[in-house]
Amino acid sequence: MAATTRRFPCHLLTLSLLGIVTLGLPTVAGAQKSIIVQTNAAGDNVHLIDPVSNTIVGEISGIEVNHGAAAAPDGSRFYVSNEVDHTLDAVDARTLDITHKVPLSGRPNNVAIRGDGRRVYVAIVSSPGAVDVIDTVSMERVKRIATAGGVHNTFMTPDSKYVVAGSIAGRNLTVIDAESEVALWTLFFNAGVRPMSFETHPDGSTKRIFVQLSNFHGFAVVNFDERREELNRIELPEIPEVERHTEFLQGSPSHGQGVAPDGKTLWLCSKVNSHVYAYSLPDLKYLGGVHVGSHPDWLTFSPDSKYVYVANAGSNSTSVVNVETLKEVVQIPVGQVPKRVITAVVPEATVAGWKTATATSRASTSREALDYEFFREQVEPIFVHKREGRARCVVCHATRTRFRLQASPPEGATWTAEQSRRNFETARRMVVPGDPLGSRLLQLPLAEEAGGNSFHPGGKHWTSQTDPEWQAIASWIRGSRD
């Protein structure tokens, strides 16, 4: 798998920024608190999660089709790319109000922020592609760095010396000097470049880049500081065909990754079977996998490296995974199609001041509202139950449609625990916790005169909301065992 390198002239600025890195920037003092910032790609809001309680404690609203997010190092602002308005939106962390909308040169994707907080680098996916440079003091676009193809993601190396821009269309990554803001070199691949993460030397400089690629269920390993070439590719564990998800992969079966803050592990998402996988560093030894929500798309970490937060685009949730036990702790319901997720540090006083009435009501719909055991005992049997004059749900839904159930178990048998867990995750995508009538799982098969949708390709299974099957599913959605 050949990968070629093209170098650009390097013009270095020698101007030192020491002593003026905070000039003109908001400053915040006091005790600090970590916050998980969860974007919602098909929504108009961003959720702020407390990693101690694993509840939503704040919400940024009014940014439709938000893509990437970054946080000021001092916790004074959030920066969110807005795909509808083609702007970088700056949000006051204290009020959660949008204070600036910076026009960009095209449609944005992901964003990255320099370590001193003075620059935000915005990926411009619109052809011909670029990285827009935003000055966070003046809140203006001050430069456009041309790239070989539209840019999907921008990342800062951990030492904040370089911006790394990945292009799907151009099948390359470009390394940009963060001081001179000039492209240094570009590495080409035989597939589009998706998310990236970085391994460092003991002195903090960048050693290797781990690169996810289009239509590859794994990652490439790139030597950053010596030969600047692809070293090898590692495939994620083989998945039995019967367990593979084949729909809505968007050309990226493995999308979302990160190196834990302690530098000991590399974690990657798999949409193919709704898992995250862990590898040890530096030897890249496989450690294990964890089943999370549907279509995991991005991840981040708690600062102490004890937990991974995984954005599940297919189940509208954020999974919390214990790194030591390799177990999912909880899933937090969030917005529509959650994707990019980051860890920010903000003042404790800022978090305490957030208006959380809306967020608290949403967060109160906890994992218990969609109880797995109740689902397996009371809801899942409905999918294989034969009603007179009607085909069983599993007949259609085990082979087609988005509501994809596992293959029907043999007569007299039940689904395995793993199959039931997959059915549970599939069903979660079809419901709104706490709102039976707002849930497609109950609306579509219900007769229109009883409050259901006008059409369901599988026919109408229930003529009334008093039907015992309808009531059982409604109880599950409400979080009741009655």
C-alpha cells in the first residue's frame, strides 16, 4: 500500500509569543472542572456532560447541524463549527449564549484549537479545500491555508506545534506549522483520511499518527518525526458476518479514535458491530473490545484516563466505558445523531451558574427508562409472537429495514444474551424515552384511528392503545414495570 510524500517550503517565524499569549483573551480563575462536550450532528444543540455524575448539566442551543467543537484552554469559551451558516460560532461558557459568528470560506467540518487559545483551525470541506485560521482575540478569519482536497478533520499535535488536516477527497493528510501557519508536508494514501490521533515521545513531541481510512476497518500507523511515511496497517478484530452492520457506515466502518491522556492505550470505534477496541501503547497489543451503543462515531476521555466517552450516532446516546474493566458503565441519552465529542476544562463556578432546567429534565430520563432486563422479558418476545392474520415482526425486520432485528431463534428457543443486547440497541433507536406516542416503535404498527401513523409497510398490529403488547412496550418506554 504505497503512500507518497510531498513536501512544501517551510518558512518559520522567529517571533516569540512568550508573555503575550493571553493578551485580549478572556481570563477565568478559580477551581476547574472537566466537562464532556457532546455535539449532535443532526440537531441544533450541544450537550455538556458532568463526568462525575454522568448527567447533562448544560446545553448550548441554536447551532443547527453543529459539526466540531473546541474549548478555550481557560474555559471561557466554546467554539462550534456551524454547517448551515458556514460560520465558526463562539459561545460564552458562562451564559452558553452565542457571542460571535465568524464567516468562513466554505462549509466547515471539524475544528482544532492551539494550546495558547489564540487560534482555531477550521476544516473546510468545500472544494477545493482549506484550513481557515481564526484569531480568537479579534474573532476574525485571518488566513486561509490551501490544501489538496476538502478537509474533513483538523487536529493539533499534543505539543501544539503542528496542525494536521485530513482530506477524504484528496486522500491525504497535510502537516501545517502552527507558528508560521505554512504547510510543511503532505502524505498521500490510497483511501480517504478520516479521524487521527497521536502518540508522543517522552518529551511530548509527536512520534506516530494513527489514521483511520475510508472503507478500512482498522487504522494506519504513520511515522511522524523521521521518515514521514506509512509504516503499516492494523485491522480491527474479525467480525462474524451475521453480526456485521452494513447500513449507514458512510464509507467509514471505523470512525473515531483517541490516545488516552496517560499515553498507555489507543481506543478506536467500530460501526460494524457497535464496539470500541483498545490497544496498548507503544506495542499496539490488542487488549479487548466493549459493546456500546449503535454506530459509535467518536470518543474522548476523562482527564485521569479511567473512562472513555463514546458518541453513539445510531442510538442518540453517549456511552461511558470503564478502561480498567472494559465494561460499559452507562449510556447517557443526548441529542440527534451525536458525533464529535471532546473533553473541556471550565471553572467550577461557570458550571454552577448554568441554567440547567431543560438539561436536567432530559438527564432525568436515565438508562433505567430503557431497562434492558424488562426489554428482554416483556418486549422482545413480542417481536416473535404470531398474531392471527399477521406476519411476525421478526420475519421482515431480520432481513431489511432500519429496525434490524437479529435472525429469529429456532422454535422453542430464545435469542442469546448477545443477540438480545443487539435487539435492545436497535429498539432504542426507535423510541423516545418517556414518550410512547412520540416513539416510532409504537406509532408505526398502531392503527391510525388509535393515534398511529397512516402507513406501516408491515401492516397494523394493534387496533388500540389498550392492546397488551402495545401497553408492554409503552411501559418499557416510560420506565415503568407495571
